[in-house]
Amino acid sequence: MRKTDIEPFFATLRAANPLPATELEFTTPFELLVAVLLSAQATDAGVNKATRKLFPVATTPAAMLRLGLEGLEGYIRTIGLYRTKARNLMETCRILVERHGGQVPRTREELEALPGVGRKTANVVLNVAFGEETLAVDTHIFRVSNRTGLAPGKNVEEVEDKLMQVVPKPYLADAHHWLILHGRYVCVARTPKCWQCAVVRYCAYYPKTPPPGGMPPTRSRRIVEPPASG
């Protein structure tokens, strides 16, 4: 992707979705932290299905602790790796109560010190709950950044660093949402839906995939294939 294409790339995404938001359901920073922690290797829909039953009975760290490990597992059993996630969540709640007065901390260092919370989860919480200009690079954002040529990198850290450098500041707060939604629904892994893509003119990926039974869209300027995400 050419440098001059980056601003119109994001302007187009914003025009199509002026108020992007996470698809995880939450009402407080703590609920968001729980949802994101549970979402690793799970779908947002699957997490939402579980938290719709969990949050009404445990909307604070103290309430979550009162459920006990087995009680919590009963609510999240349908989510992948639920036993590990339940242990991490219980320990996280203990730390929140004992060290943070039951509140979700607002620094990356304190968030990453919580069990089961890595850089990606911390960035989501900082961005969505507290409005920080962060970019949480997941599988979708990693793929879109490499495939389009927006911010190619060999690992998520490299892609995050490049995105923070190239995303124009007016778009930085919402860039995470636009990129993840684009990767989830349009720039999908196996067969990107180039015929539905609003930003196809700015994308460096080739070959473009044609619409079913139709002619392929205009070819891009050069070939850029994303590296394997592992």
C-alpha cells in the first residue's frame, strides 16, 4: 500500500462505519476485561452467549470470587479452554480486589500483570474501556495489515509498531475496530471477498478474488502475500 493511500483507506472504512464498536457485550470495564480474557481462541458470539448468564450474577470481581472456581466454570463451560480461563479469571479477580480496590487498572503494565492478560487483551481494554489510542493485533488485524500492505510484519509486535506509525491520528482511536471487522467479514483468511471490499482500490494484495460467477475486480499494483501467522 502506498503511503498516500493510507488516509483514504481509513476514510473509506470510517464512511462505511462511522461508529465502530466491539462485538463483545459489556457494560463496565470489568465486564469488558472478563469478556476479552474469555475470547482467546473463541468467537465473540460464543463469549456473549456465556456472559449473558454470567454477568447478571457476577458483575464485579468480588461477586465473581463468591461464585468459586466450580461455579464460574459452570457458566463458561461452552467456551474453549474454559478451565484454564476460569483459573486465570479467579486469580485476576483476587488481584483486582486486593491490589486495585476492585477496579480495572488503567495502565498496560498493571493490566499485563493480571493472569491470562497479555498485550492484546490489555490494548483492547485500554482502547475500548478507557479511550486510549492503542491497537490490539489479533489474527484478523495481522492478516489485513500484511495482505493489504498497510503494515506488513513477521509477528504481531512488529505489525503493532508499524500500525502505530502509519495510521493517521484522526483514525487511531477506532482503527482497531475497523481493521478487525474488515478482517472478520470481508478480508477473510481463505478467500478474501475482494468483490465486496470498499477499500480494494488501495489494497496491494494480488490476485484479487472474483465474485462468484463474475469478472474479477481491477488488479492491484503489486503482489504482497501475508506471512503465516503461526
